[in-house]
Amino acid sequence: MTEQNNNIPEGSKMTELGALPKEWKVVKLINVATSNSDIVGGPFGSNLKVSDYMASGIPIIRLQNIERNRFINKEIKFISKEKADELKYHSFSAGDIVLAKLGDPIGKTCIVPYDLVEGIVVADVVRIRTNPTVTDKNYLVYALNTDLCEDQFRSQKTGTTRPRVNVSNVRNLNIPLAPIVEQKEIARVLSAIKKAVEAQDKIIAAARELKKSLMHHLFNYGPVSVTEAEKVPLKETEIGPVPEHWEVVRLGELGEIITGTTPSTKVAEYYGELHMFITPGDIYQTKYIAKTQKYLSDKGLSVSRPLPRDTVLVVCIGATIGKTAMTSVNDSVTNQQINSIITNLRTEPNYCFYAVTHYSQLLPALAGRVAIPIVNKSNFSKFLIPLPPISEQQKIASTLSIVDNKIESEENRKAALQALFKTMLHHLMTGKVRVKEMEAHVS
């Protein structure tokens, strides 16, 4: 696009929301509804209490049911029909739009799924019904989930501990309104990307289920086929049945156990950008730690306990005891909430990682019954895992690594699609990219 002297792109105009195509409008949200009563919040005060919630009945939409562009079914609660009739003004129907006027971020919006026929919204949820001749429902949801709208809510929010906006703020929200035909085209493109992300979620979930099944098989029968599994002689151990020729050993027998440490935060020179400083918050579902929230300098490394690549890391405090990962580079460091295993020659490090991961649900028992459970180094060293011959360790680790590599590849593809969605959401909703121009360029 060429730009005019006033820095507005050619074919655009300046609006409250910035530069938009000349044929677009900026309207209040209430202008795309048929009346004020089509944008309402949930009941306040004593009209609806937690004690009214039931295991079945008329569904209630709460904040935890709403994500950006996605409805969450698993947290659904219910109330009686009598209570729902009393609160009928605050009802929703399948296909309505619901918006969270409290939370992070304020303004998260999605469409009520069509299998949820009717129900009630709570106080911090706004139900929106629109005029289909003015706006496409999917387009509007995407528009409400842009920074253009989130920035408005952020400037209008009240409260400190639980910031929120009110229904009036929602009704008077400025939204970019393309012509209805273009709205549908924009929604179609964004929905296609969104469906691709959802397809990735299913692929990743299936791969994780495969990994779970493989781990169960491999740690019960070893690296044999399903048909050969029934021929493997087993023995009962403290950690369950394992192949008869396997050992059951303590982690302390597999190598050096190291408890991390935190360099003094009062010494600024200890921290920098050179060496990963790993805390429990850096350990997710991925096998290797690729980045951390904090890094150490060479000086910080000198007062710490550096770990080599392929060290097995295990969280040993709090609610996430048993979270496991591996170092991806030399000279990584952990804090004191993580115990690490530098394996010896009798142990394949990847096998150790998978074995600890598989049996990690047994680890909290070593912490005892205390307010903040902690598995100290001594007890951690006594934790039992099965140890097959090294050749079998390698086969088990290789099989599970292939699945992990698949999961990582699919996760990367999902991240790329999510980044594409975010970019296209911004560009399409501001008219910087037009669907017809984009498709003409592709063809």
C-alpha cells in the first residue's frame, strides 16, 4: 500500500480505532444488537448463590467456561428449573455470544455451542445477541477478541484485586464493522486457521495417548511386541510387576544426585543471559528445557552447581512434585526445589527420564504429610525404578523418543498456526490485509 501525506494508507481513513478502510464503520456494540436487552449481564447479589449450583438441571455459564474463541464444557454447573425461570432475563440460548467482563484478559469472548440449548449466565458474564443483517456472529466474536477491544476494556476497568468492566462499557464498546459480505469472508479465513489449530490439538492428544499406552507396555513387559508380551515372565516388586530379569534399584545407584541452589538475588552480577537457571515453572510437558525465565552469568555459575547436558531434572516440592525434564545444554543450573540425576555408565539418561516420569505418581509419598510436601535428597535417592539391561534401556528410550519428537513437531506446528492466527486477526480486522487481495495473490 502507498501512503498519503498524512501517513494514512491509501484507501483508508482515520477512526477512533486507528486507520481503517474507507468503506468500514466504527460502531458501538449495542448498534449491532436489536435492543439494549440483547446485551445483558448475569444476576447480581442474592439472586444466584453457589449454594444454588446442582449436579444437573439448567446449565450456568461462568467465567471458566469462556476462552478466546473457545467454549469450555468441562466446568459446566447447573441450577434448578425454578431458579432458572426466576432469572429468565439473564438467560442464554445456543448460538448466543458470551463475554467475560472480569478476568485476564477482560473481554474474552466465544459462542455458546449448539448442544447447550439454554441456560443462565452469572454476574461476570455478558450475553450478547446480534442482528444478523448487520453483523456476522463469527466475525463479531473475532473482533471482540482483538487488541482493539481489549485495549478499550483495559482503559475502562475498575477495581484492583479483581478488575472488571460493566455492562454499559460492553454496550458502548467501539468495534470495526466491515460490510457484511467482507465480514463473512474474514470470519471464513480466521475460522479455517482456527480449525487447523483444533486439528493439531487432536493430533497432539492422540500422540500423548499413544505415549501413555507405550509407557505402560514398555515398563510392564519391556521392548517386546504386544503378541510377545504374554510370554514375558514377570515378577512382583514394590513398584508393581516388571520382567523377571530386570532389577529394581534406587535412584542413588544410577548416578550422582544433585540438589540445586539459588545464587543470592542481592548480587546482580550473578544474573545475566548466559546459563539457564531452571525452576519448576520452566518445566512443562516438553522433554528438554529449551529456555528459562532467568539466566545466570559466568559469575553466577561459579557459585552454583552446574549440570551437563542430558541431566534428568525432577521437581521435589509442592503440588508439582514429580514433574520431570532434561537439560538440553551443558552448564545449566536449577534451584533448590529440583533434584537432578547425572547418570552413570550403567544407565541410559533418556531411559532414566522416562522411568522417573512413568513412576512419578509414587514420588509424593516420600514427602510425608506436611503443609508443603518436600522430597529431600536423601529420600529422593531411595526412590525405586526398574532397571533393565542397557540394551533394553536404549530400545525403550529410542521408542519413546520417537513419539516425543512427533509430539514436539506437532506442538511447533500448532504454535506456528497460533502465531498465524494472531497476525491475521490483527491484519484482517484493521483492513491491512483484505481477503480478496490475499486470495488473488495466492492464486
